[in-house]
Amino acid sequence: MNKSKIISLLKALPSDTLKQFAKTIDKDTVTYRLFRYLTTKLEQDIDKVDKMAKSVFKTSHANPKKDLHNEGHKLYNQLREWLIAEELKADKLVANQLFAQALKRHRISDWHTKALDETERLLQPQGNEGMWLEFEHTRLAHQRYFRAGNDFSSAESAANFKSAYERLNTFYTLANLRYIAEQRLRNHFLNETKTLPREAEMLKKTYENVPLARLYMLFSNMLKTLDDDCFRNEFCPFLKENIHLADTENQSALITLWINYTIIRTQAGASDFMQDQYEGYRFAIEHGYLESEGYLDTDHFLNAVVCGGIIGKYKDVEALIKQASARLEGEAEKIQQLARSLLYFYWKKFETTYKLLTKLDIRHLNAGLRIRLLKAQCLYELLAADSPTVDTDDLQKHLEAYRGFLSRHDKISKHDIESNGLFIQILKRITNCPKAEIQPILSDFLAKRPPVVARGWLEGLLGK
């Protein structure tokens, strides 16, 4: 049963969500007892069918494995329906759209019209611009125009027809420009050379009256030629001026474009763009523009800490950690501790960093990868400083465990496996060689420009 859908779902959901769901189950039922067993017992106990059946059913069953599977399926469906209901409670727009659909199906025309009016009211605070917002307005105008019994000769019908068509065109424009920008990024990061249909035609327009479209156009054009002047003097100021007009999804997307451009430039050797990257993160976190899912993204938060640490904004980063940590989801306290560890490492407080890391264990996969990378860097720095708290064996053992972590988790991307694997390889090599050979070995390795993680830190070792 360990590989069933219900087990996977229960493992993935936060404990607070599971507690809320538990309140909806009748406690004097097989369903509740199965839920309690699956959420409180260890994996080895869940593997023991007879033990689970005895605890869940209270009576003997001829085929306990099959019966447990059936009860697990029932529990999964109940949890699924509850999650859907909770989402509908939170999303009044979708709930009202479904209500309007039901009224239309039952041919309650007056109430259907009122439901469409309510949809329009709910769309108003969603933001002024956004691909999906335009789509929702298109759908609303379309439903009003084509509803049963409509007087197609009326001024209202003409207005709905015009609105549907214009909104559809705006949706098409925003969708195309968003995907063109994304394809340009893929070309850079994945070594692709693809173009999308009508790309050249769409990027010739200026979109003066559609700020969101203009931002995607500017990004695509400047990325093609790596126009740094456009980035600093046009794209970033225009984004800061207009990003509040966009919906939350596009706010996050636009800030991510800003950040990705700086990553491309720093990877090409333009180290001054690390300052631009930190400014983008600082601006976004301060205004909540990286919270499209309702919470601050962990990877973005930790990247901001690293950027600030690299450029020496220690006090500012310390304040950022205190300010933003409450908006994290899940293992917020542990992520905050990792953020402090990253800050102290770049602050060259290696002993403090190492003490924090030895107590830290996080389920978040990317954060777990960061911990292992940071611990390797910290051990190397402590060894280089002849610290009595660690020795070479500590680093070698950690690097082997680090390599094992990469091989155990199939959800780690190929790029991360390669870049972290190369880091482990070079660190093992320079740790085991005489000090006089470290510089030429490292210099030769970096000259080949391998896709290695923590390249900036490795380059910094050349000057030591």
C-alpha cells in the first residue's frame, strides 16, 4: 500500500491541511482509523498489512490487502473532494462561474444573467493586465453575447461582441509575447535556436498602450542582442513603473525575467550584474511580487540571500531574512536557518555557519541540495584556515554523502546533477593534492568553462 495514491497525497500535504481534513471525518469509522494509521505510523508499519488491518478494521477479514486497498481508494476520493471544495471556497470567481454554468444548464435565465454580472464584479480586483484575465473577460463577453434569448440587434449585444473580440486579441498578443520571451530564455539556457511563428512581426510593434505586452517585447529584443543599456535604462524602470498593473502571475513572471537576464550576464562574466540581480530580488520581495502561489518562493528567497551575501550587503540581507521569513511556506523556520547559514558563510563566519549546518535537515529538495553544497564549501574554508574543528576526512566523507544524495533523488534535474557532480569532482581533487598544485588544477578546470555550481566561489579560490 506504500505506493498507493493516498499514501503519496498524505505525504505531500502539509500537516495543518491534514488536521483540517481530519475534522471532517467521522471518528467512529474505518476511514478515520485508516487516516490516523497512515498519518501517524512509520513506513515499516504501513508495509505490514496484517498489523494495519487489525488496527483499522477491528475484526478479521478474509482478504485484508484487498479491503485495505478499497478503503484507501475511498479515503483518497474523500480527500480529493475536500481539497476541491476548499479551493472553491477560496476562489470565488471559479465558484461563481460553476454556479452560472449550473444555472444555464437548468435554463434559469434571469439568475444566469445575474451570475454573469457577479463574474464581472469578481474580475475587477484581479489586476488590470494579464493573459488569463483577458481570457476570462473574453469568456464573459462571449457568454453574454451568445446566451439564449439574446437580442443580437441591441446596443448591449454590439458592446459584448466588440469586447469579446478585442479581449481575445489582447489575450492572443500577451500569450504570444509571453511565449516568445520564454523561448528566448530556453535558447540561452538550453542551447536551443528555435523561433515561434510570427515572432519577428510581433516584436516590431511597440505596444505603447499595453504596458505588459511592451515589457515582454522589450525583454525578448534585449535578450537577443544582450542590450544592457536597454535592460538598465528602459526595461527595469518601465517594469518598476507598471508592474502593479499586472495580475500576480505576471508580476512573478516579469520579475523572473529581470532575474534571469542578470543570471545570463553574470554567467557570461559580467559580475557587476550581481548587484542588479540583488536589486531585482529586493524590489520583488519588498512588494510581494514573488508570491503568486500565496507564499514567498523558497528558491527565490535563498537566491536573494546568496546574491546579497556575494556583493557584501550583510546587514541588508540580515534585515531581509527577518522581514521575509514569515511569508515562507512549509519548513519556514528551517529555511530561515539555512538563509542565515548562507549569510554567515559569505560574511566569512565559517565556524558559525558550520555549527548551524550540522543541526539542519530539510525535506525541501533544492534546499537540501544547497545545504550539502554549502557544507562542502564551509568545510573547505575551515580546512584552508587550519581550523581544529574539522579535518580532511570530514570533507571527503561529506563529499561522498553529497554524491549519494544526488544519486538517491530522481527528481533532481540533469543539469543540477551534472553541475553538483562536477563540483564534488573538482573539490575532491584539489583537497587530495599538494597545495602547490591546487592553483594550476583549478585554473585549468575553470578555463574549460564547465557547467559547475558555485563557479564564483571556485574562481575566488584562485586568488588564495
